[in-house]
Amino acid sequence: MSLKTALLAGACALLPSLAIAEMMVDDPYARAAGAMARSGAAFMQITNTGDADDRLVAAASDVAERVELHTHIMDGDVMRMVEVEEGFAVTAGETIALERGGMHVMFLGLTRVLEQGDEIEVTLTFEEAGEMTVTIPVDNERMPAETGHGMQHGHGHDG
Ligand SMILES: [Cu+2]
């Protein structure tokens, strides 16, 4: 792992045959519930376009005192959100959806109001692909995706 990390950091461009994880982020947005909100969340699709399995292990942003990776679990009849210490697996060639009611990037202790139309920066850390900073628009008006691949008909979250 340390050798591979060193290679990725230093010379992956020179070693095209090395198995690498490359991440693409689609359709990101962030939201907070109102101007008084102490917390918020970010949602997006993450695709591993490389040929090595990878894992989102951390996220960071200056908009919050703490940024965690969360998901929702059913606790009896109640849906609860919990931190996922081990992060979210993103298998080679797969796309994972961070969405309402599922996996998300959690902002705890907002340092500023997330206004509609603002842009925030979030740095995602992947085990193999390393750090990636994403600019994410704030969209407090966006409705949860309830049809299609939503939770109701979903295939579960394998994160
Ligand atoms: Cu959360």
C-alpha cells in the first residue's frame, strides 16, 4: 500500500500500466435546512473510472467544524443516520450515489450560512486515488429523488 501510494503520488503518469483508481464526481449539491441550521450535507454521484477498487475514506471543508461520512440505517421503524468510519467503497467501474436518505457527506457545526446559489469546496480523500477537491453548488430547494433509483425501489447501498 505504501509503495503503491508513493507510485501514485509520484509517477503514475509514467506508469500507465499500473492499476489506478480515478474518480469522477457528477451532479454534486449541498444543502442546509434553513439559515439557522447547524448542520448540512452534500450529495453527488461518484464514479470510479479506473481499474482499481477504491474507497472514499474522508471529506473535509471549511464550511463546517467537522465533516463526516454518513449513511442512514433502519433502527426498528426509525431511520437514523450514522457515521461510516470505514467510508464508502467505490469498486472499479462502479458509480455510487450519495443521496437523500442514503449515504452523504455530513457537515457538522456550519461555520457559515449555506445560501442558495453559493459554491462550497469539499475535499474528498480516496484510499487509492488520493485527494480531490470538488466545487459544490448549494441547492436548498432541490427535492429528494423519489422515483427511479430512489430508496423505495433501490438496490440498497453497498457502502
Ligand atoms: Cu448525516
